[in-house]
Amino acid sequence: MSDKFMNKIDDNKLDSLLTGWTKAYELPDYQAEQIRRLAKRSSPRTEIMQDNWWFKFSTNLSDTVAQAVQSWMCYGAVQESYNIPTSL
Amino acid sequence: MNEHYQKDNSSFFDNVYRRHYRAVYAYLLSRVKKVDIAVDLLQDTFVKVWNHIDDLRNILQEHHIYWIINVARNCFNDHHRRLSSRVETEPINYDWDIAFCGDDPYQQLLTKETMNLLDQTIHSLPDKLRIPFILSVMGELSSSEIAGIIGCPPGTVRYRISMARKLIAQSIEAHMDCRHGDILA
């Protein structure tokens, strides 16, 4: 039997190696519920930057005014998402 | 009414998540090559899915995976834009599951070496081979599903997967030949 033949990787051997490889990359135990909870915290910030009417409307204002109001709105969104009292 | 709708949305989302997270994770891993980044992007992807759950409800169930992979692709593109340079492949040393190779310590050492090589070879495959290959092996998707994701015929997907397998096998064989040569020398 030649060395070359001994070192041949057949389909079964490759599949065994790939099974071990896949297992090493297995995901941590992620729950859909965690994702939903995370989404509730992060969505206002994302939405306000991307979909809010202000974001589109502000393009017609000067940069300084737009930035100032945007910062104020984002601050409001963060307060809301973490239930921080307005007085803070 | 609102509470019922929320509950309904939650179970719909949980179902979608359970059915597709593995494939989405495989897709992201095939793009970023790093577990921690892939996991972060997986989370970002499903947060977006949850935020647009009503849009997903209007799509046929068999098309859900393509819609979600598109979301994942956008997450990956955002991530890629944020980085000034491409993430390079780094050799990793996982605690490989080598139960299949028996108790012989020498055999175990060889297998661990082979696993590291396998990992490096997979991650250094060109995109067009690596992405369908990982989607198939890790994401457990069929060639038609992969074809829908990467936008080419299922036959091409099958060819690319078999090409990837061939290159991986050749790389391991070459490594084993070298190892064998070293021992004999």
C-alpha cells in the first residue's frame, strides 16, 4: 500500500472531520425571548434615526439646528427605552 | 386585543427564530469568519426581524429564509463598512471534538492538527466556494435554498460545494503527506 493511498481522505473521513468542526462552532444557547427583550430596548433608538419623519425633514434645515434637535430627540428615545424619568 | 396580538407575534417570532437561526448563523460565519462577530450580527439580524415582524408576516413562509438572510446581509455590510480593513483569518485552537478518532494520544494529536488545518482551509476558501459550503454543512440548507440565497442555479451550488470538499481534502492530504515524510526522514 503506498503512502499516498494511506493518506487519502475519503468522503467518510472528511464528513467525520466536518462534524467535529461544526460542533466546535455550535452556538451558545440563544433564546428567541432574549432577542425580543433586547429588541424592546434597542428599537426606539434605531427607529428614530432611520424612520422618523424628523430625520427626513431635518435635511432641509441647517446642520447645526438639525444636529441639536436630533441629539435632543435621541436623548428622549434613550430615556424612554430605559424608563429613565424625564426629570433626569 | 393588543396583548393577544403581542403574544401571537412572540410565538410567530419564536418559531421563525427556531427554524432559521442555524442557517443565518452559518451565513454570517461564512462572511465574517469569527464566532463572536457572527453571534453579534446574528443578534442584530433577529432584533431587526422582530422590529419588522409585520413585514415578515406578509411574506410566504417558504420565502422567510431569503428575507432574513437579506437582513443578515445588510447587517454584515454595515459591519464591513464600519471596519477600515477586511477581517483577516486567524488560526484558532478550539477544543475540537475528536471522540471519533479513538484513545491513541498520537492519533488524537494528529487529528487536532488536522482540525486546525481544516478550519484554516475552510476559512481561506474563496467566497464563492466558502459561502455555499458553510451554508450546506453548518446551515443544513438544501442546494435549492442556497441557490436562492446566493443567486445562482442549484447545479452550480452543488458543483461549488463538491469543489470546496475536494480542495479541503487535497489540503489535508498534502499536510498528511508532509507529516508522513517528516516521520520517515
